[in-house]
Amino acid sequence: MNTFSEGQGAPGRASTAVAVSAFDVARVRGLYPALGDGWIHFDPQAGAQIPGAVSSAVANAFRGFVSNPRGVYAAAAHTRSIVQAARLAVAELVGGKPEGVVLGPSREQLLNSLAESLSARLGLGSEIVLSRLDDEANQAPWLRVADRGGGRVRWVEADIETGEVPAWQFQELSGPATSVIAVSYASSTIGTVIDVAAAAAAAHRVGALLVVDATSAAPYELLDIERLGADVLIVSANRWGGPQVAAMIFRDPSMFGRLRGVNPDPTLTGPERFELGEHQYAMLAGLIASIDHLAGLDESAVGTRRDRLEQSMFGLRQYQQRLLFYLLNSLASAPQVAIIGRAERRVPTVSFTMPGVPAAKAAKRLADNGVCALSNVPSRYFAGLGVPEYGGAVTVGLAPYSTPYDVDQLVRALASLG
């Protein structure tokens, strides 16, 4: 068994000494009441555990004085303030503008709304560039509008050995007919980080819209929509311990006036044109609390919320990259475990197969030993590799509360299948 060390570097690189960050995993674990159940949670892709501050914010908002925001009384004003604060918190999370933040119940609903609003320009003769490494949530809406209108879909492929996405493909696959390039910032199954800047350069060269699903990167990377060059960025709060709320951020808020809205109310302007139905205002309060929670992972962080997010996410990334190094080496030394992909730049998410052991059986054994992991996550990339024919894959991901002890328990449980 490998020994977890503060000096271990990122996977795929030589180990180098790093400064000890202010990230204290023991303190952070104390912020999650659900961890008292004794289970080990390697399933943040299905929703990270909820910090106590988030559940309290939601409960307090449900008990509080809220109402329809269009009223003229105090409760309506309070509700409007919650919506405004939620937009501001998301903007600070991604380095965007509050007036560019669309709020919704899920990334699926927001991506569907965006695809529908763009359907008129995705008809016969148009092209959409998608990645096979992406989640279905970032593929299905575009495939549907392309099929309906006669548009063509071109696919960015991931390397079968490394799981990396060669950046040159974005230039190669985009041209005058390209209307949209839609990619994930990071894979939710093998952790590969995609070169979004290369996708942005290709999209802007041909006048296409770049839509980036950053859901699987947001818990691990400090997002900056301006630096990435994304025209639209999607995040989902449940991935970092927030409630079931998502946000779609437009880098240029003036774009709302050039797109067809999906809300039937013709009087609405700005992001409200893309928001269907009433918000769950208590969930928005939880969204704000969850972003404040991320900003407070380093209790010594100071400054604005964006400043504190930068400091906290830096410390978290240092810790999780060391833990990922330990996880990968521990899995590599386990019998019958074959890790899928070995991208040099990745978020701490890993999928593996166990020849002769179906993934569902492995996940059940892990559950019997108090370890939560996912199995057989739908993936076009896995299908192309033939992973389903080998019994499927187990997917595990790190969260702020993950520890070396958790990794050891995971590997012990897997070893019992050998």
C-alpha cells in the first residue's frame, strides 16, 4: 500500500515539494453532518454531501417571510433580494456578471432551454460540434434539435489510451457552417480536463457559440468564464454540496436580446427570459450558502467572496491532487483493477474495470463494506471502448471530505473480490 504524503505531486508528474496549504480536511469534515452515518462517499457525481450551513439556510428560508417577487409588499422584496443575491454569488463563483446569470432547477433543463432557443439557427446546413467524452446531459439537447432541423453533428473524439482530447480537433471540425461547439470542461467519468481555450479559439474563429458544461469541474477548479472564453457556462450546485439548483451564465449579458427566450411572458427581459416557472426560493438560499461554504474551506481566507474562493479552491486542489495521486497508485496496485484513461490534466474522478467482475457486483461489494461508488454510468466514450462488454466500469470521485483512510477502505473492499 502506498503512503499518502504531503509532498506528493500531481498524477503523471514527478513528485515535488509543495507548500502546505491551509486546507484542513478534519475541520472540513466537521462541516458535513451526513458524514456521521459512517459511510464513505466516493459518489459526488451523483450529488455531494450537504454541508450543515446549506441545509440550515434552506430550512430557514422555508420558515421565513418569502412570496412571489412581483409583489409590492415586504415579502416580495425579500424574495427579490434572494434571487439577486443568488445571481451575484454564482457570478462571483465563475468570474461573470450577475446580470448574465440564468437560474434553474437542473443543468438538463437549462441546456434544453438553450438548445430550443437556438433551434432556428441549427437547421439544415448547420453543424454542431460535440464531444463523445461528455455527459448525455450536454449531448441530448443538441442531438435532438439537430435531428429535428436537419443539422449535422460532428464529434470530437478522446484518445482510447489516455482519455485526452487532442485540442487540434476543434479547429479541424469547425468551419463556416458551425453554429455551436458544446463541450464539458471536465469528464464526469475519467476526470479528463478539456482544453476549453482551444475550443473557444475555434468557435470564435468561425463565429460559433461555445457552450461549456462546467458541472464536473466546478467542485475542483476555480472557474473564470472570461479566461476560458466560453460564451455560455453551465454549473450545477449539487455537485459541490449545494441543493438541486443549476445556473447558466452568459459571458455577455447583451446576448439575451439576440436570442429567442423560452419563457412565455413577453414582458420579461435579461436572464428571466430563459427561466421557466417560479424559482424554489429556499433552494436559492441554499445555493448562496453553498458558494459561501466553498469560499470558507480555507478558514484563513480573507477579502471578497471571489478572493476567498480563489484561496480556498487553491488549497482544496493541492490537497485533492495529492489524494488523487494516492488513489491512482493504490488502485494500480490492487489486483484485477484496470484504470480507464491517464490524462495528465484531470479532476479527481476515476473509472476502472475489473476483468471477470461486473461493475454492478463490485459496487455492491463496496456498499456492503460501507463505501458508496457508482457503476455503469452512461458514456459514449465507454461504449466506444467496449467497456459494457467487459462488465462495465466503477466510477469514484473525491470530495472535500475525502481522506486517505477512505481510499484504503475502498481498495480493501475491492481486494476482497480478487
